[in-house]
Amino acid sequence: LEALQKGDEVVTQAGMIGRITKLDDNNVTVEVAKNVEIQFQRAAIGNKLEKGSYKG
């Protein structure tokens, strides 16, 4: 998960699915619905998903 990039589709450890809109060394901002972004610590990202998994 160290190779995360803007635009990647991910699922958090809590099960939220979304698309990365911003990231830095410690945090990832994920769009979880249209115009709804939530900031997570990188450690909260569970897995990278295949493109097309997020339907937001």
C-alpha cells in the first residue's frame, strides 16, 4: 500500500470504499460519495481495489 496514488480505488479497514483524491506521507483523502471526502491515516487503508469497483 506504499505505492498508493491519486485516483486509486481503495477499501478502508472499516469497510468504506472510495477513490483517493489527495495523499501525503501520513494521510489519504478518499471520496466516499459525490462531493464527500474523508481523510484517513494511511494505516487505515485496507486494500487497493480494481478500477471500476467504486461507483460513487
